[in-house]
Amino acid sequence: MAVRPPPSDSAASDAEVMVSALLTASRLLMAVSARSLASVEESLTLPQFRMLVVLDTRGPLNLSQVAVELGVQPSTAMRMIDRLGAVGVVARSASATDRRTSLILLTGPGQRVVSEVTERRKQEIAGIVDAMPPGQRRHLVQALQAFTEAGGEPSVGTMPLPMGW
């Protein structure tokens, strides 16, 4: 088995700069997310909204799949499902292939919450992008696409870059 040499000081420094920049950007994006969610549905938490987004992007899932997608224990996912079911944004349904298994799915009101929050996030993020120097936008798109792909997050849809980006 080949032993890799340790990263050079320059590579370690580059990684630290990148991680620091991403942490700062994630703080901004979390703030945008929190504001967008609060403006649409004050009673939902960001983790609960994340479950709605997972169900919206992946479709109906069983309890174990929901827990894996959220990175939580099944008991934690079940409590979230119970709370979200009580407010009518998710529902349980018997699996067509295995009647012993329940599927968790997004309801119409849940889909509306995801749609409205996402639209508000888009508007706020568009304002931030508009404030960026135009020459840096293409690089940001390419870097973010690579980052989200490496993290396994499905795309919300890709569009061609505008002329001049």
C-alpha cells in the first residue's frame, strides 16, 4: 500500500482558506434560510424544514430512509414526523410493496411551504448575487456546483449561465 506524502503547507493553507470562506458563506446562507422560513411559517424549525425539502426532492421515504437523509436517529426522525404530521405538512401512507412499511410523504400544504420558502430564498440570494462583481459570478457557480456534487446534494435545477458571466 502506497503511503501518501503529507500535504504541502501551501495545500493545507489553501484548504484552510477555502474552509473558512465556506463557513462564512454558510453563515450567510443559514441566515437567509432562517429569514425565509420565518417569513412563511414561523412554527417550523430549520431541521423540520430540511425534512420537508428532503421529501420534496426525493419523494416518499420510509422512516429509516428519512433518518439517513437527515443524519439523525430513527427515533428523532419519528418525533419530527409526528410534529410535522400534526400540522398537516407530511402524511404517512402504507407502502404499495410492503404493507408493514409506512412511507412519509409531503402533503399539498407541505409542498406550498417548500415552494414559498424556496421562492423567498431565491429572491434574497438573487439580491446578493446582483451585488457581486459580474466577473466573479461564473467562478462562484462552478465552485458551488462542484462543492454540492462532492457533498451529494441534488441540484435544484440547472440553467445555462447568462451571456457575460
